[in-house]
Amino acid sequence: MASVSLSKGANVPVAATAVRAELSWAPGQDGPDADASALLLTANGRVRDDGDFVFYNQPRHSSGAVRHLGKQPGADTVEVNLGTLEPSIERVILCASSDGGTFGDLRRLRLRLLESVRGEELARFDMTATTETAFVGGELYRRAGQWKFRAVGQGYAAGLAGLATDFGITVDDAPPPAATTPLPNMRPAKGEERLPVDMRERLSLRKEQVAVSLRKHGAVGVTARVILVLDASGSMAALYTRGVVADVVERMAAVAAQLDDDGEMQAWTFATHPARLPDLTLGELPEWLSLHVRGGEISLFGRPKKPRKGQLPDQVDMRLVGIQNEEQKVIAEVRAYVRQNPAQAPTLVLFFSDGGVYRNNEIERELREAVEEPLFWQFVGLGRSNYGVLEHFDTLPGRRVDNVGFFAVDDIAGTSDPELYDRLLSEFPAWLVAARRAGIID
């Protein structure tokens, strides 16, 4: 099997029974060092007890399925026997802590996945970091009975203690648990009181989780305008029909409610053409998607001349949107909106697509031109493939700041809120710091 070079958020099936995860970096005479470790998680995203943390002081899991193999100059390795992992273990997080500096100080930081017996390289992930002192490089996870490896590349400013306690580990001198730490801006957002009781309870819990995820990355009290972009191309039809997109909208409403308490979120949909949707207000959340985005409505013979039957005055005629993927058009339209409607807070764009990206040059041009603008683009792939330039934008040179994040999930409906918000908000805080230094935002 040929080795696969992964970008952040990408995944690859793992056919091997046992693998080694090798964290490597370019050693320096006075530079920092790193220690690899692993966390064994159940379906709820947490360890069962402290014994599910494998590291240099606890180098072997009680099951024998995970072992810390020890350090070489510029490398540290953890071995995982997937065939003997207990059935209750759904994920193995491959993480590390730094010693004597930050992960940003480590040059040529890389995570390689190797077949244990022959040492054959299965996948590699070249990583970038800044001020983090703990880092999740990747994860092995079980999906539909098969093991996969995902490139994560998520750092923690709170160090190993912050990372471990988030997954249920008890660490000496660890910070207080998230539930007992005061979280900012938890007052109800505008319109929240009009929601059904069950939806209001979910929103409240999700706002707390958003605040926790922001705090992990040193972004307590951050405010932002949030814009939502939804793919409505033909391949998305099943995700709308199954309610997956409706669930995404509800979960993103919590991000907007926590970051900007005016209770509103600007929104676009797109396929062949972009379309501005009515602003999403919390009070309208239960019906908003079904009212304004209707998949599967296309015009086969040119642009329709008559409104759709039963269409309300503020609804988008989805026949005008089309069925192809033209991301660059909606990116340009969102950029124009931000320029024409300046805000004191920076803008976070949450952009959801199931792939099929093919306008790579046009998309790259738009996002490069947007580097000097006060907005961060967080792209989320919804389980298909071919995300084109979006998968590789983190590694493209020639930008003053990294203004784009990307990750993909196999099943967003099956992804827990803590995992989703952690991944969704992992790069935005670092962009805020870099954009302020560059004078892009105040």
C-alpha cells in the first residue's frame, strides 16, 4: 500500500492490524523536545479512567493494546494494536506535550502512521503550530466496523493538563474542570426565549460548549460576527432530506449566539449560483431552513420565469441556484457583503460543503485576496471527497496570515458537540492573534 500524504482534516482507511504513530521533528541543540502519548476514548469522547492515558510515566495500557515505545532523538512513538483494542474503545487520540518551548518552536513537525511489523509507511501528516504546548496530531477511530486515521493538527494553549482533563483524565495541579469555571457571555441571546423548551435547553448547553472550546485555545470573551454558508448542490439532497443540514444549522446557531448575542446570523446558500438567505434569528430557528432552503428544485430549461408555487416574498427560488459547485461565486459575494457592511468585531465564516470542488484556481484567488480582510474562513467537509484546494490551503505559501481552516467529518450527525466545536474553533483564535499583529483587525 502506497503512503498517503494527508492535509489537516483528511482521513484514510487503516487495513493494518497494528500500527505505530511516530511523532518527529528536527532536533536542535537548545531547542524544545516533545513527548508522544495516547488517549483511549469510548463513544462519549472520554476515557473510562486514568488508566486510558498512555505516556512516558504509564507506558503500557492494561489491555496491552497501546504502548509508548520510547523516544529517539527527534522522534517519539506510540504503538496501537487495533486488533486487540477492547470493543468499548472507539477512538485513540495521538497527542503530545512539549518540553522547553512550544510546538511552534519545533521545526519539520510530522506525524507518520506505520505498519508495525514491516515498518511500511501508511500515511504522513506535516503539521504547523504556533504557541501550543500540547498538540493532537491525529486520531485512530472506528467507523462502521473499520478503523480509519484522521489528521487533526489541533493545539492546546493550556498544555498537557488542559488537553488531558478535557478527555476526563485527572492530572495533578490541573486547572478546575470546565463545569466549575465561570464562562463569559452566557446570558440568553435575543430571541432565545421564543424557542421550544427542548431546543432552548440544547442551545444553552451548546453555548457553554462553544465557550469551553474557545477557552481551550486562549480566546475567552472573543466576539465575532458569524456568517453561515450552506452547499445546496445536487449531491447534498440526501443530507437535507435526512435532516443532517437542519441539525448543522441548529448547532451553528449556538456558535453565533455565543460569539454575537444579537441573535442573528447572516446566511448564504450556493450551487451554480449563490443566494443570500434571510438572516437567521434564534426565534425563527425551528422553521428557518425548511422555509428558505429547498433541495432538489431545479430548472432544466433555463432560468424560470414564474415564481415557485407557494413561494413567500422573502424566500429564495432554489431553481435559480442550480446544482453545480461554484464556491468562488459565493466567496466573492460574502467578501463584498463584509466590505459593504463593516463591523467592529471580526467575521467568522462557517462554510459547509460535501465536496466536488473543481474551481481550484478561482477559489484560491478569492481566498488569497481575502487575506487582508477581517474575516476567517472555516470550511467543513461533510463526508464525500474531492475538496480540492480547500484541503491544501493551510500549506500554501505567500500569505501574511493563514485565513483559512478546513476539516472533514465522515458523519457530522454522529460527531459529538465537544468534538465538533473543538475542531470548528481550533484555528480561529490563532488567526485573531496573527491578524491583530498584522494590523488586519484592531
